[in-house]
Amino acid sequence: ISADWLKSLEVASSTGDATSFVSHFLSDGWFRDLLCFSWNFRTLSGLEKIRGFLSEVVDGKPRLEHSGLRDFKLDDHTANAPSPLQMPGLQGIKGVQGAFTFIITKPAALGRGFFRLKQDADGKWKALTLFTNMQDLVGHEESSADQHGLYEGRKMTWEEDVDARFRAIEANPTVLIVGGGQAGLMSAARLRRLGIRALVIEKNARVGDSWRQRYPNLTLHTPTYHNSMLYSPYPTTFPEYIPKGKLANFLDSYAVDQELCIWLSSSIASTPVYDPPSARWTVEIQHGDQKVFLKPKHLVLAAGHGSPRIPTWNGMDEFQGALYHSDFHKDAEQFRGKRVVVVGAGNASADICEDFVAHGATEVTMVQRNATCVVSSTTAEKSFKSPFPDGTPVEELDFLTNSMPMAFILQLKISGGTQHTKMLDKELHDGLRKVGFNLTWELSPGRTSAFGFVLETSDILKHHTVLDVGCGKLIVEGRVKIKQGQDISHLDKDGIIFKDGSKLSADVIVLATGYEPIMKTMRALLGNEITDQLPPEVWGLDSEGELNQTYRPSGHRGLWFATGTFGISRFFSKHLVGYLPLSVYTS
């Protein structure tokens, strides 16, 4: 089935016949393309939109003919080889799925795709989803060779080679990466494999401090396998959920192992200036106690989420207890025996409430201002479980995951997937409701999806989601109380007063109120002139279900945003660096 369908699709592609190509889809089929047919990320649903995209004229030819995809071959020798398709928890979606490889004529590149086939009403096999993905530009493939084996004539040691490469990078970096977290490090590791000079600047004194400095009981809320770093899986001795300190230390060692050139205790000192004729930035760096000017071609902003969102209420300066944002929560033990109020009902709030309970706070209350999506870690593990045998490279899982259009995933959740997830957590949800905790799975009225809370919102809405690792039980048992349904009016010297006149007395108030949108933080860094040229959002999903300006053209030449989860950074860092060898830019 797979071979026949793929052979027919190749004929349509090689002849540039858009009508024939589109006839290989179901009437409600989906097409996701990453850089094979355009220098951008596109997701299209329905035959007319797919045909319209492939028929657009590029350099005097229809897009399908211009790109010239050819030499389609089933990918029989990887974990994504053709196999039966059955989507768990959903009714009626059965068929055949599998990966394939192909060649792109313009630009000269290698591609890999993935199809999910289902029979239509006439029994013909058609694509429910088709994914096409540029893997490598010809001549700019990632190098996997050991560069530090035996040197010819023993003219250079490994230490000398690394030192020479670092000096070349520092003297003239092609790419300047701002931020040494997981996104910045993986982007730098990709660039090194391409032989592109990349310098990372990190404001903290050590790589990993952005994790190391967070609240004490933080662990990753998703399994280790999903949070692997590019080229360097975690040791098999690591726990299933990695503590933040252990993760921070691994990132530090990763930077060394991947031989990344990093300036620590360094930050941008003034607004970067872009010169169009030379296609270079002028960036002033505060590097320790020195000022350094660099002129990179590309500026990659991988500085993570926005700055802490700190609400302002009257009376905040009158409160006589401790008041701070969750980013600055360091020591619950000092508040043993105290009354604690945590404003917010997301992951950080849940973790910090657990921390206070564990360290003997007299009373812990969570203020829930908005309904929250709650999924237990047990249920989440079932979703995150890899369909592949142990030892399968995580890149195969990344490819399978991203072959599914994000908007299509949301549609599946709306049509029954979310209901299936809710049933798995029925006992937890019933218990939460009984004590007044407000639950939701709606992004907006009628649009239901737990998955979408992570991706569809510009500030990641961490304060509206909980991947529960224990706080839910504390809430059900009454050890963490809930104040819900009333907005905060103001603070006085010993607590919070709500708009209905009720009051919560407190010795400690923690604001687990999330973060500002990335663009608000970027405006302070880039200035108004550059920021005003950019789209209003970074992160979240655009109208087609693709990530807004993330690992793709930003709206300004030579400026890129790299942010997101470990999995997103692992996969899309390849597309980011794919733009750079040819300095491609599409507004």
C-alpha cells in the first residue's frame, strides 16, 4: 500500500502536476511543509488550500514544479519504517503510516517525509496527513566525523585545535547567540557541526544557572527521554524526572563536551544596530568587566521566557510580611510555622505549595484567579511514552511527533482525545472540584485541548496549566487550601483583601503569576525601531498552527528567536541553522 501510494505521488511531483499531487489526499487531509516548498513553515488543511499553495508561482514556475521533489524512497531501515496506523483513544483512525526520503531540486537539498494513509469512502488509500521536511542543504550537511582523532603529522593537539577554533570564533563570530540555556546550547551545537562560527553569551556565571537558581524542589515535569539534549542523551542512571540542579550540571558539562564557545557573565550592553549594506549587526557586549564590540551576521535570541510578571495592587508596599515572585523562591524552611498564600494556580504555584507543606508551613493557600488545566503525571506519561523500543534515537521520536500538524493535533483533541485524557484523571478531577478548584480544557469556548495550552498562547500560560506531580493530592486532602472565584482588591499590612470583602491573612505571599510576553522583554533589548518591524508575538501558534517567529524568519533580516521545550529546541534548531549557510531570508 505504502509503496504504490508513494510511487504515484512521486510521479505527480516529478511532473509538477499539482492537481494529481493533491488527489493523493483525503478531502479533509493535512499537509505540513518545513522548508521544502518555501523558506518558511506551512500547514494547510483541505484540498483547495493545498492546491493553491503548490500552484503559486515562484521564479516563473508553479511551486511544486519549482521545488522539484523527486527520487521518493520508503525509509525501510529506521524506526519510522512503514507500519500500521492506529491512534489510541480515538475512534475510526486506522491505516498505514511511514517515513520516506526524497531529493529537492531547488534548492539542492535532501528531504525526509512522513505519511499517514487512510481509505476514503471508495476504498482508495489517501493521505490523512503528509509531512515534508528539509533535512540538509547539499554541501552544508552536518558533520558527524571525529575531528579530534589522530592529526596528520601530529602538528596539533586537541587542546590546541579547540583553542584555535575558539580564538577564531571570538575574533569574528558569524552567529551571536544570546542565552546559554537548552535552546541556545543546542543551536550552537548544530552550528558547530556545520562549521559555522557561533559565539554564545550567557548572563550568568555558570552554564545551567538559569535552572540552578530556580526554586529548590523543581524537577522537569516530563520524562527524561523527552528532555534529551541534542547529540548527547542523559546517562541511563538519571532519574525519570530530572531535578533542576542535576539538569544544570549536565548543561554545564554539555557545553564542554560539545566544545561550545561561551562567554559567561556577559550580556548585550546597548541596543544592537543592523547595517543592511553589509548585512551585519554591531553589538556591544559587556563581557565581565570589559566592553567588546562584535559584528555578527546573525543574532539569535535564545534568552528563554519573558521577565517575571508582577501584578500591581494597592497596598503592596504596606504588607509587612515577605512578598516575592516565584522566580525568587529559594528557601521554604525559613517560613516554617508561617501562613503562606501563593497567588496563581500553575506548575510553579503547585510546586511551591508542595515545598511549603513539606517544610512545615502552618497554612498554605493557593489563590486561583483563572480556571486551570490539570493533567496528572501518570496520565501524561502514557501520552509521552515512546512507541519505539528502548535505545531508539530520540531524533526518530522528534520526527514522528513533528510529522503531525499541530493544528491537526488540536482538532483530534477537540473531537475526543481530550475527553479520553480527562477520563484517565477522573478521580483526581472529582476530588479537586469538591474542594472548589476550577478546572478547564478550553483554549476558548468550544476549543478544547490540554495540549494547546502549552503551544497556542504567547506567554506559554504556565500559570494556567498543571502537570500534577503531587500538589493535586494535597489540595484534595485539604493540606493546600483553595481561594477561588474572587479577584484581588488590594493588600494591607497583614494580608490580601478580595473584591468581595473577604481577606486572607498571611506572613508570606508568593506571586506565581507567570511571565511577560517575550516581545515585551525583547523590546527592552532591541529597542523600538527594530521591535516595531517584527510581528507582535513570539511563541504561540499562528493561524496555520505553526510556531510564531520561532526557529523561522522573524520579520527582520539576520534576527532569529530560539525558544521552547527541549523537544522543540532539539528538532527546530536544525531548521534554524538550515537558513544560515545561504543567509536566506523571507519576510
